Amino acid sequence: MKMVKSLLLGSAAGLIAVAGAQAADLPVKAAPVEYVKICSLYGAGYYYVPGTDICIKIGGFVRAQYYAGNNNPSDTPLYAGVTDNQNTRLWTSGDDFMLRGRAAITVDTRSPTEWGTVRTYLLFGFTTQTPTNIVNSLGGGTSLYSRRAFIQWAGFTFGRAQSFFDIFPQGSLTYWGVPTHDSGDQGTLLAAYTAQWGNGISTTLSVEEQRKHAVVNVDAISTDDNSIGGVTIENINNDAVQQRFPDVVANFRIDQAWGSFQVAGALHDASAAYYGDDCPAVGNSITGAMDCGHPGDKWGWAASVGATIKLPFIAPGDRFAFQVNFSEGAYRYVANNPGVGDNPVWFDGSRSLGVGWGSDAVLSDRNPATGTGGTLELTEAWGFVAAYEHKWTPFLKTSWYGGAYEVDYNANATNYLCQQFALANTAGGPFDQDSGRCDPNFGVWFVGSRTQWNIRPDFYMGVDVIYQNLKTAHDGAFAEFKPDSGNARPEGVYKFEDQDALAVTFRVQRSFVP
């Protein structure tokens, strides 16, 4: 009996040992690995890059937009004439309907350091549209672009971002590129430091790419058949000095529960280039070339005040925003949007033309014997923009917005321009100063309204209607228009008169992980 029991126990032990050995040889199921791990440190949409402590968020949008009565008039130098393809993009004629598709990808990365979070942000995309004459950075109707590419760390911002001069949230209140100071859509290259003082108070010092515009060398005016009134300025934009210094921008800002407030200022090099190589000065002893020097350097400046104020006591989500700007010798800190806010040239449906020329300064009054001694007169400009947004429901909102800007040439600059125009026109002619028709001052004002329906937080449709008015320079003067292109408006005599434009756009956009 004992022998039988020993055999049974031995056999059981052997079976257990064999079973254990076979089990050890079987593949073991690995513990699940979280290849994509949510990063909750910086908000929704971030994930850890596997094997690192870097959190990344991929976002972007796809947009379709349709325009009728496009409000983007041509951007053509005033005194250089209207010489190509000016078939007017206004309500009355020309390319009054446009279709556009746009898509963009954003990449936002963040990770901790002992001096705070280091962040990088990139936005790149493309635009395609018809007609193709507006999108031209790559030729044709498609354009690639990158509007944001910056690094932020320990209070510093390096790269392409929105200017620290701006506070008005233009892109969230209207679908149009209205004529204001705003750099938000295009961005600007900069290097900045922001100091946080507590309680939402901060100050920023930023060096930014120049918002340079023309320095008008009046002594370069000559007659030209392909011009307005037989008068043109040659190489007008080449009379500004080359970039020697960046613009310097500083602001003081408060961000609290009620909204935001900011005052800002900018310094801008508005100096002119050399007088030219055709002056009767003594030639260089080595090369024999003429060297007349250049006028004294001048700095332009700009100042602004603005705010965004939340109004929950009217309705949850309501807000009011504004920004007021003034500049002297720094025109683009008032009107920074090409076309509508740069050098507007607007036609109507008849032989009527509205014009304006923005500039940083006007140069003239040179000594005719030496070609030197010219003075630089800085151009003044002021502008404002304001908007109110009301939320009818959590998903439906309407904004009403408006603004204006004006450009003022002082008496000396006006005289410089008009004296040269008089050389090409007899008394009573199109730019006769005594008749009051030689007046380079101009302005633009606009009002509009946008209504947007958010079907869901990341998907919306909206309509935006805008009216604009151009208070023309040289009101009452006449111009001989001789276009270079067969697709332009008819050749003939046009009268300078105030112009207006009405336009509407419809947008559909889906954003993902904004």
C-alpha cells in the first residue's frame, strides 16, 4: 500500500514539474504599452511625444469662402499711374465674384524647463482661388504660406508672431482684411521680452521687422505718357533708406477677468536714401561718380491705445473692442493692410477714379546748384477701429464694426508735390494748386456686420457685409488714363472723385483641435 501511494505521489509531482516546464516555455503576454499618452499639463488636445517629455498638439482648419463685390481694391502707386489690369474689384464692375479655398495646419509643442515652459508654434497652409490675380506669391491661383513660426521661453518670443503693437482682435470679429494697423493675419518677424508684474499686468519690449513704406523723392518726378495726368514718380519706393534698424515696439498691458487694456508705442526709421547720381556736385576723385550725399536722418513714431471689454451684464459672451492709432513718419502703424489700406486706387462704373498715396515722408527742396540740402517732411496719419459683438444664443452671434483712417501731408510736403505737378500742367490744368485740386490728403472709412452660426464649437458658417468709402486725394482733378494691358479699363480722361464699395462674403469653416 505504501508503495502504491509513493508511486501516485511521484507521478503527480512529475506531472506538475513537466507542466511547469512546458508553461515556462510558452510566450508570455506583454503588459499593454501606452504608445500615445495624453498630456493634461497645457489643456485639451496635447499628447506626449513617445519617449520624451514634449507635449504636442496638432490643429488646423479647412475653409471655403465666397465673395461678391470684393472689397479689396487695387494697390497701385498714386503718382505712378494706373497702368495695368485695373479692371476694378468693386460692386459696379470687374471681378465682382470670387471663390476661395484655404487650409492650414498648426503644430504647438510645449515642455517644462527649470525657467518655465518652452513653447514652439507653427502655422502653415495654402490658399487657392479664382480669379487668380490676387494670389500671386507662387504665381497662378495657389499660394503656400506660413504665418506663424515662433519660440517662447522665460518671457522671450522669437520668430514670426503677431506684433506687440496690436490688441484689437480683428480676425475674430470680421472676415475682411479691413484697413487698419493689424498684423494678425500676416504676422511679423520679431524678438521680444515680456515681463509679468502680477495681477495680469505686463510690459513688453520688442524689436520687429520694419513696417516700411515709401519716402517720396519729389525731385524724381518726371512726365510720362503712361501715367495719371502725365505725371509719374520714378522708383518711388527706392528712395527710402535700406533697413539699418528694426522697429522698436513697447507696450503696457493689463489682462484681467473684465478684459484687456493696452497702450503701445513704436519707433521707425523714416530716413531717405541718397539724393541720386544726377546731381551737379563734384565727382568722386577715384571713380568720377557723382555723390551728393543724403538728407539728415529722421525717426518716425506711432502710439496707440486699445482695449477689449467683456459685457456679461448685457449677455454672456458680449464684448466691446477698440484701438486708436496715430503716427508720424510710420504710416503702416495706422494702415497696414495692402490694397484697402495702402495705396488705394478705386474706379466706379463710369469715368471716375479715387486715389490715395500713403508714405512715411516726402523729400524735396534741394539746392538746384548742388543737388543737396533737401528736407524730409514726415507724413502724419491717424486711425481707429471699434467693434461690438453680441451673442444671441450660445451658438449664434453678430458683430458690428467700423473704423477710419486719414493721411495728412503738411504744408511743405504739399507744396513740394504741387510745385512739381505744376511743371507738367499749365494753370487750370488737372493738378493746378491754385484751383485747390492739388491736395494729396486722403482717407478711408468703413462699417460692416458679421453674423456667425456655430453648428458645433469647431464648425461654423457666417456672412459678413462691409461698406467702404474713399475720400480721394486731388478731388476734382482730371487724369489721362493710358493702361498698358488690354484687359484694363478703357483709355481716356477720368475725374478724381470720392468712391464707395459694397461687398459681402460667405464663409464655411471646420477647425480641428484649435
